Amino acid sequence: MRQDEVDGQGPGDLLVGLRDASAPRAFGARTRGEQLAGVLEDRIHDAGLASGAPVGTLDELRAGTGLARATVSEAVRLLAERGVLEVRPGRGGGLFVAERGPAVRMRHTLLEVRDDAAAVADAVELRAHLEELVDVGAARCASAADVEGFRARLAAMASAPDWPGFVRATWALHEALASTSPNAMARAVYLGTLGHLGAAEPRPATTDPDEERRRRADRLAVHTALVDAVAAGDETAVRAAVARHHAV
């Protein structure tokens, strides 16, 4: 049984109404390919498709949108560069939701690495594996004062003047969460991964202000849900929030 059959969401469902959704709108200087890429990324995100789930084919996209081959190809190229789609050639090929390894996570966070890119990629991967452990620990041990500190860092994220400031405020929140974990070894290793991220400079998420606002809002909502779960001591909700954190 295919993943899309399990989820009840197939590539045909994803493309329904795409012609109207990708019709020309007031997006300033954005090209038609960029508009289509944004619509497709939103649909994949909203459908909650897992890595490897089929999205369709280039021919299906062209038929579903009525757009030119060059426009559809541009949209697919942009999504492949963002680590959203994987293009598989040959029989049984097509467009699939991409795997989210450490290199993809670096592109998605838009980190510009000044020194050792491999070390930063390793830090991103290790941090992802430790996230649930340290956050569940925080849910078990965080005091009222700790939670107040978490919420202050959420406020700093919300008021950050630009994308790099937003990303660094996000790292500060994760540092505060990890610092309350009772597992001393996991805490030390996790905080060490955040130190490695200091070798990277967050780049602007996008040149489109509306797209940047959407990305910031999505990430702020995910981190707010994580802090709420930690504050409630709800370990199930913490695990769900961490899974969502890895998906955005």
C-alpha cells in the first residue's frame, strides 16, 4: 500500500483546483514559476505528506495548471533547491516529497557556513535526534520561572527585526529549553550543537516580504505549541510538537 493511500491524500488530490490556485495574482515581481512553487509548497505542507510520498509528474502539473512547460519546470526546480521535492527520472519516476537530511535542513534554515560546513551539518543532524529527548526532559523539570523565560524568548522571536535575528532568537529558545533538561549528557551535547551553529550565518529566508512573514508565522506557531506543551508537562504533546518542528 502506498503512503498516499495510507494518508488518504494522493497526488491527484493535491493537484485538484491547482489551475485556479496558480492563476495570476498580485505578487509583485514574483514570476509565475515562483507563484506555482509557493502554492505547491503550501499544499504539500498542509497535506502533511511524508518523505517519499508521490506528488505527481511534470505532465500532470502542466495539465493541472494550464501553465507552460518552462513555468512548471521553474517551479519544480525551485522546490528541489529548497529541499521540498525530489525529481526521480525513468519508469516509476516523477515528483516526490524529499527526504530531510542534514544538508536539506541547512538549506531550509538558510544557513551560510563560513568555516566547516560538514561540522555544521553534523550538528544540525545530531540536534534533530536529541530534540525530543531534551524537550521531554524540559516538560518534566521546567519550573514556572523557566517557563516564563521560554515565553520571553518567544516574544523575542516575534519582535525580531529580520530573519537572521529571528533564527538567533529561535536558537536562544532551544538553548533555554535544553538547559532545563535533567539528562546532563544529552544537555551538554545538545548545547554543543548550538555552539557549532555559531559558525553559520542565517541568510534572509526570501526576497518576498509576504513569504518571509508566512515562514516566520509558521515557525513561531510551532515553537509556541512546543513551549505550551512543555509548560503543561504534556509529554505526548511535546513529541507531537517536535515532530511538527522537524517538518517546517
